[in-house]
Amino acid sequence: MKTVTIEEELAYPLEEVWAIFADVTRSDWVPAVDSITQEDGVRSFTMEGIGEVQERIITLDNESHCLQYSAIKTPTPLEHHLATIKLSVSQKGCHFSWATEIAPDQFSPAIEHGMSVSFEGLKAVLANGSV
């Protein structure tokens, strides 16, 4: 199993950044996704170049600012997927941490690319004040 991680200090208030993740159907920060729906704790979307994806929301904790989800349906045969986004207050504003466990390892480059593109989308949404 491989773990892919993005960690960075963001110069935005924690609550402003968290507002983006607290709405698990928000898609404007994910460049390859037009819309996200949620039903019974499962969010569904179609990702350009990948196809239909369903993720079970495991944790959405507004007090600890933690979102955890697992892909339960993907076009690729994943054995394991668990992603955790965690925010905390920092001197700069907000410490952002996003870690994804993935198996088999061969899918980690695609996951890492998707995380990087989405993180850039997050920074663009924050910079535009679209919170």
C-alpha cells in the first residue's frame, strides 16, 4: 500500500478553507469534475478522463476540521483507498494536510496527479475569494 501526501501552509483562515470541504458536494475546486451529488453518505461524480466515481464519507468533523472518505466505486480495480483531509490553525493561517492510502501501488501516480490538480484548484478558489 502506498500513501500520497500533500502538506502546505495556506495564508487563509482555517474556517474559510474548511467551508470548502464541509460541503462535500462542492466541486469548483476539483477541475475535472462538473458536479457532485450525495445520497446516504455516498458522494458520486464523473471525473473527466477517469469516469464515474463513488466515495463513502467516513468522517466529516466540523470541530476537528477533518474529512475522511473512501472510494467505493471506480473504473479501476482498487483494493484500498482512504483519503484524509485535515486542517489546523498555523501561524500563516491554516495548515493543510491531505493523505491518501492507495492499493495497488500502481494507481498512486494517478491519485497523486489528481490530488495535485485539485490542490491547485483549491488555491485558485481561495485566491478568487469564492468561499
